[in-house]
Amino acid sequence: MSYTNPDPDPDRTPGLEPGGGVPPGETPPAESSMPEAGPQEVHNPPKGWAKGPLALILALVVLVAIGFLAYAIVLML
């Protein structure tokens, strides 16, 4: 892997003062990008709910709903 300096060459960049400063009203030069920069993701796990936990939660909700329904029927008798 070879390293290249991503900064612009101050000797050849227009609009720079000696020392690398930018005069008022001048737009600074754009920063170049480095191909090695940024996060490298080697493992991308799936997102979202797994089928097992989701089925358990739905079963619990159904059981609680049946319990409330049975309790309401018993109270009406």
C-alpha cells in the first residue's frame, strides 16, 4: 500500500497566502479523499426480529388476550 498526501500542494494551489492561509472572501481548496479512509465492515449481522422470539411474543400476547376474554365471560355470568 503506498501513501499519498491528500492535501493540496500549497505551491501550486491558487488563492493561498504564504503559510497556507486563505484570504478573506476566498473559498478554501477542497480536501481530497483517501481510498483507505473510513470504517471497514467485515461482519454485517442481519437486522430485525428473529422468527423464534417474535413467535414467543405473539403467543404470549394471544394467551393474555384469551385470559382477559375468559375473565370477561366469567364476570358476565
